[in-house]
Amino acid sequence: MGDTANKNVLQLRDVKKIFSHGTIDEVTALNGINLTVQEQDFISIIGSNGAGKSTMLNVIAGVFPPERGGKVIIDGDDVTNLPEYRHSAYTGRVWQEPQVGTASKMTIEENLAMAYLRGKKRGLKAASNKELRALFREALKQLGLGLEDRLNAPVGTLSGGQRQSLSLVMATISKPAILLLDEHIATLDPKTAQTVLKLSKMIIDKEKMTTMMVTHNMEIALRFGNRLVMMHRGKVIVDIGEERKNTLTINDLVNAFEQASGEKFDDDSVLLSHR
Ligand SMILES: Nc1ncnc2c1ncn2[C@@H]1O[C@H](COP(=O)(O)OP(=O)(O)O)[C@@H](O)[C@H]1O
Ligand SMILES: [Mg+2]
């Protein structure tokens, strides 16, 4: 035990989120989430469209707080009501749309500097521009995309795959406690998606990142991570650990869904893709 004891990086306690409270449009997006994420967990998250996956990541990233009574604890700190900018020291994030995480008109270097400063924890020694550039170059070089030689290129000139890869570096450069990936390969063509997925895995392993990755693809969810969480109607309905996950098939997942939800698995309404 000692240093190798499992450490809780994230705890969600009775996290609820209701949109448009008290109106005809009221939606319960999260309906009492309890989840404990341990250091170096890599959780694949799947679930029907509208299940609350993005809302859960938004609460973790501090985009909005949960309803009163819910708690978000990261690295032992209660961050439930911290403003979003203060969450950046705890969370790094890559969104579905390549445009969202990066600023088109700014250069690769400026984007990285912004991400680095945003996530910088108090007390971290200030690095010189030269040191920072070396850090950025090294981080980009491992992608194998040649971006380290294009530090002055505006990010708008990059392809979708290059941009998502840059987003991955930006999300991890200041070593946040948790990496949040929200369908970050969904808009890429299949080949590029596989490349970005491979790069994600490489960075996660190298930086020993604790990771939550939302995907709509059950096969990817089975292939990646040590844990699989399924959400439905604002709840975690299935949470499978490494040992069982390793033997799981897509069929098992469908059965697990039907058993836990009491609903028929239906590709049209559930929108979990086999492809
Ligand atoms: N900002 C918002 N305002 C109003 N309703 C929202 C907002 N964000 C999400 N919702 C609603 O909350 C539910 C869960 O959405 P979301 O978390 O995006 O689902 P998922 O990512 O699993 O597809 C959906 O019914 C969605 O329409
Ligand atoms: Mg979503």
C-alpha cells in the first residue's frame, strides 16, 4: 500500500442537474450521480443520446454547478461551487468540435501558452518563454505530426485531426487531475479518428492521466480504458471494472443495458452505435 494505495481523484456525490426549472421545458439531465474515480482510472462512458454524459462533464469542469446538495470533489478539494476558470487547474478537456477547444486566429504556440497559463496551479514556478517553447515543442513532437515545426502557424490552418491532437496536448500540458474527452473523435473521418484515439491513449499512458472518455461507439468503449460506465436518463446504470470489462462483448453490453434500464435496446432511440 503506502504510495501505491488507490487514491480518489474525483468524487461525485448525489449530483443532479435540472435545466429550465419550473418551466414547461424542465429537463432532469442528471438525476443523482454517484461516482468515484481513482487515480489513473481510464473510464469509457457510453449512453443514449441525452443521457446526461456531456452535462456530467460540464459539472466536473465547472461550466455550471450541480443542484444544491450535490458535491464535486477533485483531489480532495470541494470544487462544487468554484467558478469555471478555477476548475482549469483540475480538469483538461477536449470537445467534440475541433473549433471549440482552440482559437483559430491564434498560433499553435499562443494556444498552448493560453492552455498552460489557464491550467497552471498556484505556486508552480514561472517558466521563461524559452523554457515554455521547449516544453511545447517536446509535447508536440510526440504526436508525430510535425506540429513542433509550425509553432507560428494559426490554428485555423490545421486539419480537424491535427487540431484535436493539439487540443489533447493543450488539455494535458499543465497536468490536470482529470482529462475529460467528450466524443472528441466523433467528427473525424474513420482513419483520422483512429489516429487521434491512438495519440490519446499514448498521452494518457505517458502522463498517467486519470481519464473520462465519452464515446458513442461501444466497440471503442470496450477496447479502451480499465472501466466502463453506462448512463441512461441522468443516471449511471452500469459500472464495470477491469476484470469483467476484459471479457465483455457488445452483446453483453446490450444485455447489461436492457437489464439495468428495464428497456429494450433500440438502435434508433438509444443511439449507441455498433460501428
Ligand atoms: N444547456 C442546456 N440547457 C437546456 N437543456 C440542456 C442543456 N444541456 C443539456 N440539456 C438537456 O439535458 C439532457 C442531457 O443532455 P446531455 O448531457 O447533452 O446528453 P448526452 O451528452 O448524454 O447526449 C438533454 O435532454 C438535453 O437536451
Ligand atoms: Mg453529449
